[in-house]
Amino acid sequence: MSAQVARVKAKARPWRSIIALFLALCGLAAGELGRYSRHLDPPTKDILIWAGAVVFLVFGLVASFGLSGQARDLLRPAIGAAHAGVARYALVLAGIFTVLIITLNIANVPVGQLVLGGAVTGVLLGIAAQQSLSNLFAGMVLLFARPFRVGDRVRFRAGALAGLLDGTVTDISIAYVRLETADGLVFVPNSQALAACVGPLPPPEPDLEPPAAAELAHRDAAARSAMSGDGAGSGDGAGSGDGAVPGDSTAPSVSTVSSDATAFRDATASRDATAARDATAARDGTAARDGTAARNGTVARD
């Protein structure tokens, strides 16, 4: 049910934007009629002018946001999600500016003085939001220059980033570059990412197993295979001999495994026998020394 509702909303969203644009144009027409009509009395003109200005302002903003979203959805398959987001922001800003200028023009408000005041206000806001604006413009440069893309394993080198920073790029937005590092998720400001030295991260070297450990593991596996094979053979009895196929391709591998298992057992038995002889010799030497000391003590007492 929720999926059907989502599909219906997705289909109705373009029509809402188109209807809002049509109503905004109707408000613009009403305002222009109130401004230039010669057959209407002044109160009616004022009502048409202000009503048209309000209608155009409200529905013009709604149409700007809706149509910019539709443009983003259309551009996303062609230029990517990041560039489509930048295009949407640009369209929204252009739409808001256009709607405000036309609304002021409908309401017979002098635009020249407001432009001067807006310029001063823009300068003050630019100084106050210098860091945010630097991240904004750096993000636009990163999106269009593309020194790295989403999914690349990169290495940042900069003093502001405390040396080296390695990770996988998971997102490039207007303000931040999101990296997946060994220590977790890291958000790098776009201005720092643009000022840093960036390069691809070399692939990790595979771990090589030591030869001795590999040989020991091979012998253990061969011994276990041989013991399991001996148990299966003793359980099957003579029937397994009858079922053997001459010239079977598995015979060399079985004999190899059996020889490895025999060599492993022989080596183990040899080590055990050597250890037993050493222990017996040590006990005999200790007993001989104890007997000699006892005899010497008896002779001394006599």
C-alpha cells in the first residue's frame, strides 16, 4: 500500500509544480492588469496589484522548488547525483531571485534602492559566512574538476589534516567529502580537501604464509587425511579392494598422502624414542652417581 502511495505521489509531483506555475502566471497577469488598466477605480487596482503580487510570490516559490527538483531527477542519470544536486541549487537560487524581483516590480516597489541595500547585505553576509562559502565554492570545484570520485580509495596529505588521511570516498556534497577510514567515518571540509595533495591509495599487499608454517600445515592435513582414509578402509574391509578400479586417477594422490602420513608418523616415533632414551640415560646416570656416593660414605665410616 505504501509503495502504491509513493508511486502516486511521484506521478502527481510534476503536475503540482505545473499547476503552481500556472497560478503564479495568473497572479502576474492580475497584477499587471491592476497596474496598467485605465477602466478600473483605484481601490480595485490596488487590490489586483497586491493580490497578484502575493499570489505570484507564493506559487512562484513553490514552482521554483518543484521544477528544480524535477530538473535534478532528469539530470541525475546523465551527469550524476552530485552534479544534479549542484544544478538544483543553482536553479533554486535563480528562481528565488527572479520571483522576488518580479514581485517587487508588480507591487510598484523601487528595485534600485533594494538592490543597493542587498549588495551591502551580501557583502556583510559574505564576510560573516566566509568559511561556509569557501566550502560551497570548493565543493563546486571538486564536483566539476573531479580529482577523485565516489568509490575511489584516496590518500590526503595536508598539514591541516594532521598529516596523512587514507580512506574510501563515499560521498561528495556541497560542504563535505565523506571518507570511510579504518577509524570510522570522517567528514573532510571541501576547502581542506581542495587544498590538500590527493593521490590514489595503493592496494594492500597480500599476507604471505611462512614456508615452514605452510609445510607443517600441509603435513598435518596429510596425516589427518591418511588417518581418516585408514579408518574408512578398515571399516570397508575386503569390499573396498574389490571395488578398486585399475588405472584410477586418484591412486597417485592417495599414495602420496599415505607416504606423507607415514613419514610424519615415523618422524614422530623417532622423536619419541629419542626422548625416551635420553630420559632413561639420565635416570641411569643419576642412580649410578647416587650408588657411588653411598659406597664412598660407607667406606669412610669403616
